[in-house]
Amino acid sequence: MENAAELKDKLFNKKESIFNNISDEELDRSAAYAETYKVFMDYSKTEREAVRYSVMLCEENGYVQYNFGDKLEVGGKYYYNNRGKELIVFKIGEESPENGIFISAAHIDSPRLDIKPTPLYEDSGMGFLKTHYYGGIKKYQWTTIPLALHGVVIKKDGETVDICIGEDEDDPVFYVDDLLIHLSKDQMQKPLGEAIPAESLNILIGSEPYHSEKTDEAIKLNLLKILDSKYGICEADFLSAELTAVPAYKARDIGLDRSFIGAYGHDDRVCAYPAITALFDSTNENKTVMVILADKEEVGSGGVSGMQSKIFTDLIDEIAAARNANPRKVRSASKCLSADVTAAFDPNFAEVYEKRNSSMVNCGAALCKYTGSRGKSGTSDASAETVAYVRKLLDDAGVVWQLAELGKTDQGGGGTVAIYIANQNIETIDIGVPVLSMHAPYEVVSKLDLYMTYKAFLAFNN
């Protein structure tokens, strides 16, 4: 008869730290992988920058730009750049795509402060930019931190002006001020969600007036003179600009043991980078494999560069046509890992988590069968068959993984791109890296969870 210890080993589902079993060699590999990820993060603070950096990686790995109507060949490696804000990377396998396309889909937008179309004003001796926050943020977290200005200005004549101010050591940074504690009696009585009104998230950008002659709005005039001198833009050019304020922080190791990475925008670039690098490193020549780095997830995945756009299914149709395959059969046989983060259990706020079903740091890539809120509203809820398929795949490849929910039922919730892909008759399940302080200006992930997520995508592709 088996003793209790043997039965527990056989029958219990155990979630344990990767540190308990990892070799020194693999620990070194995970640390080296984290260094390349940190570089990606520092160059990819907006979706446009993430696309630009990823295109560079694509071309370094032998992928060529694809445009609709181009010929697709077996063994070909391609990327489709959708308006500079979404990237779809794929390689054509030897098998018929009617056997399915293996898709990994992440998003590369993150919560931030967008600059309004008519933003610049002066008040009480200071110049400011008005903002409209993008995605779900705690507004108070965006005050009193150094901010950088990123984006593009498209002038009326069509000229594109790239803007990046605040990342170099010699650059100025920007700032949203907050009320001093000495005068905060009334503010401190308000709920966190109301203490900082959205319309007070105004970015401080200067105070020096135009000197040549006395005039009204002299600070605004001087700021516009600086912009004209450096970039050749005027106030009307803000109307056709995409400018955003993001934290002026670099990706850094966190902790004495350097086991964590702190950065802006882990959600969801911490899944985008493993997805695309696993595609580059995959060796299976039979499968057709695709990685989608989509925009607009944080605001509902709409628009021409969001996951609800038809561009992704149009590309599947192109692949099917190139191989004389039925696109409906291609979609029905395809599988997708919806690559998005989940909430890591935080013992400092344990009351909002259901610990048995939460992801833990250093316990590996987190599978999420369903997301949504309340009664699973807004989720695709992966089938048991899909979960079983991925379980076996990861176990056979030696990937450390865990199954998780976002938090307590009815506590809140969230969604991913999974539902939009599943709506195309493609079996889909969420998988990603557990994140601490998700949607904060500086989020934290485990290096080992990052590495195991990369290994999960690699196993899926191979």
C-alpha cells in the first residue's frame, strides 16, 4: 500500500517555486534573457516604438516585409506592419495550413497619459499640457513622477516628426504636480479614485516667458518658439499628433538578489517579447506560426490596429489562398495562445485575491482558462480540451506553469484579446507572466516567470 507521501506526490496538484528545481545553467540563461528583454523595454515605451524595435529584430532574423498581393512561399518568413502600430509576424510551414496556424497574440499598448489635441496653455506663471488618460490607471500614481514625452506629429504637408524627450540623461523631463500635504486636509478625505480629478493631470512643461517684447501668453509663446526651433511644429500641429507622456524610468533589476525586473509597460510587452523571440528561435519547419503584436487592447481592442480589426483574418485568408486551402478549415484547426499578463498574488493586499487560484511569483507562466468579471462576463472561457492540450504541451517541454484567475470573484476583473480571436472559430487560451502592481507607472515581474513564458511559446511553436 502506498504511504501518504507517495499518494500526495501522485494525486496532489503542487504549485512550487521554480527555484526549488532549476539548474544553475538554466538560471544563467534566464538572467541573460532578462537582459535582452530590458533593452527591448527601454526602446518600446509606445506601440509605435515596440513595432519599430520588433521590425528591427524581424529583419535581423531573416524576416521580410509583406504587403497584400505579394507572393507567399513555403518556408517564407514575413512581417506585416499595420500602420506602424501593430505587427503581425509569420512563417509558412510545409504542412497545409488546414492543419492549423499556431498563433500567439499579445498587445503592445500600455496605460499612459495622452496629450489632448489642443493642449498647451499657461496659468499663474506656468505652462502646461492638457492630457486624457489612456486605459485603466490609478490617477494619483501619475503625479510627482518624472515623465517623458513620446510620439509623432504629422504636419499638414504630410511630414512626420518623431518626438522623444526625457529619456536621455541630458534631456529635461516633465511632471504632473500634486497638492502639498500641508494643504491636503480636504483631498485626504476623498476616495482614492476621486482625489486626483482627470482634468488635473496637467503636465508642467515650462515657465519662461518670451523676452523680446511684452505680450500676453508669453510663456505659451516661448514654449511654441522652442518647439518650432527644434521640431518645426506649431500649435495647430498638435491637432494631427499622437503624443503621450510615459514614465521616464529605465528597466532595472529589483531586489538584492536581482530576481525581479521593474519597468513601465510590462503589461503587455512582457508577453510580446517572449512571443516574438520564441518565433525567431522555433525550429519546426512543418507548422505555420504567427505572432500578433496588437494595439488598443487597453481601450477595448477597437480601431484599425486593434485585435477586432479584420487585418488578422485577412492575412489568414492570404495564407490559405497561397496554399490552396479553405480559410474556414484553417481557422477551425488553428490554436492561439492569447499572450497577456495576470495579477501576481500580493501578500500586502491578500484580501482581494483567492489564494488557491492566484498566480504566484516564481511559479512559472500563468494559464488563465477564463478572464472577464463577475460571472465570467467578457471572456471566451477556453474549453477543457484546449486546457488539456496546453497542459501536456508544457509538461512535455519541461515548462513550469500554473493555472490562475485574476482575483476574487466579484472583486473586479479584466479582459484580454482572447475573446476576439476565439470569435473567429479559433481555440484560444490566455497565458502570460504574473505582474505585481499591474497598470502602475512602474510594474514588477519575476525573471524566471518571464523565461518560462518564453519557453512556453517556444514549445507551442515547435
